[in-house]
Amino acid sequence: MAVDEREGQVARKRILQFVYFVCVFCIAGASLFVYGAWWKRYLDQRPDLVVAKPYVHSDQVPVEVVLLWREQVVHSPFGGRVRYPEGPGPFYAAGKDTVAMIDAANGKTYALTVESPGYFVAGLDGMEGRWGYNTLWQGMSRFPKVSSLKLISEGAMLEKGDPVGKIVYQPQPLRALAYLEAVSGLEEEIASHRLYLKKSETALPFEAEIRAVKSMGKVVKMYLTLPFFPESLILSRKENYLLYLGERKGVVIPESAVFTRSGKLWVYHVEGDTSRSREIRGMPLQKGRFLVTSGLSPGETVLAHGEKGKEGVIRIW
């Protein structure tokens, strides 16, 4: 009997301990739940806010451009050592101007002149006579690589008939072929028969005439006339430009502030201590930013995290 009574006491003690731990666990869990709910409400009522700042975005798209011009290789009718009185160029040479001198083996010096005016350079790139509109306009593939211009050294020994350089005739319009992606806004440029290009992001745009266009999918090829032809451009047949499609003005906010609903863009606009959803229009930018072109004004406040936000009363402090 004593043994049974002792075992019963032990069993009751274990049950009481189990009930005690269950109660402690429930109380702790309930406390954590209440605290979590309070903390969530605290955060919901005190969300991160951001202020819309004025911003101007310039739409610029990289464009690969190859240049086209009429040129003629200048050959030496004599063998000997070549000299360039005006340097290797490029420089403008009028008709009958001397571009090179040949010190022949017989002790005589011969002046080489050009028949027509143009830009002279004492070098070739190997594409002379093989680089033209008819070959480059075909197909929709990217333009071939361009060899670097190789200058002829001052004092180099030449055989009769060797080239001393080339002349790019002037005046002539500088023609070009452009290869680019079919981006938004390009249709308007094509319809106006003009394109605005920039040499760099900080440079001023210039207008090029569109002479012909063909496209395939997301790729467009254009035949252009550029508005100027400086002598420095004959050093390379390929240039990189930026297609300038104008500017968009608006305000910038973090992209996290924007959320979608029913296929539209929204933010939670904050006025006083109340947040309300507001439809906006705009476009994403680099570095996690968003340009709002319609729906927000400079200085207005929105919730920093739109997906987590909601309408209602908030606490700013």
C-alpha cells in the first residue's frame, strides 16, 4: 500500500510539472504573440517615408555608326625616301598642294601633289576600295570590324607605285550607316526624317538627316547624312554615338515605393497623418529609382515600401 501511495504521489507531481510547463509555454507564447502584434501595429503606423524630388531624365540609346566617304589612295610615281612637309595629317589640301616629298636615289627630290581638294592623311587602313554603302547596307547583321589606320613613317623607303597616303575629297556630305535597337520614341524620329545624336552624355545633340530605314524585329538600320565633316573623322570609319530622344521631367522616388494593382502603377501618398493610394505614371531608372512623370509633384511624401503599405492613419513620429 505504501509503495502504491508513493507511486501515485510521484505521478501526480509529474502531472503538475507538465501542466506547469504547459502553462508557462502558453503564457510565453501569448506574450510573444501580443508583443508581435503590437510591434507590427507600431511599424504599420510608423512606416518609412520618402519625399519626391524633381528630376530630369535624358533618353539616350547607344548607336553604332560607320562612316562613308569618297576617297582616293595617293601613290608615289618614284622610289625613294618619303617626307611629309605638313606632317602625317589629317589636314586639308587644296588642289595642286604638296602632300609629300620623295628623295629619290638619283639625288633629286620630287613633290607629290593632289589633283583635287580634300583631307589628306599619310596612312591606310586596308579598307580602301572595299568599304562602301552597297556592301554594308545588305542584311541586318552588325557592321564588320574596322582595322586601325596605319600611318606611313616619316623617312620610310618606298618603291615606285607604293602608297604615300590617301585623300578624302572635299567638299562632300558625310554619309553614315547606323545600327541600333528599335526603342520607344524612334518611330517619331523616323517619321520626321531626322535623328538627334550626341557624341557623349554631356555633349549637345546634333541633327542628322535620315535617308533610308530598314528593320527586322528589334533591330533597325538607317542610312544617314551627318551635318558636318571635320578632318579628324577620317582617322576611323566607325564611331559610337548616343541617340537622343529628348528629356522627361518629373520626380524621382525609390522603386520600392511603387506597386501594381489592376495593371496600373500606384503609390501611397501621405498627407498629414493619412495615407491614400494614388495612381501614377512613369518609368524605372537605374540604381533602384523610379521616375514619376504624372501623379506626383516635387515635395510630396509617399510610403517608401508600397507593397507593405496600406491606406489609413499613420504616425509620423
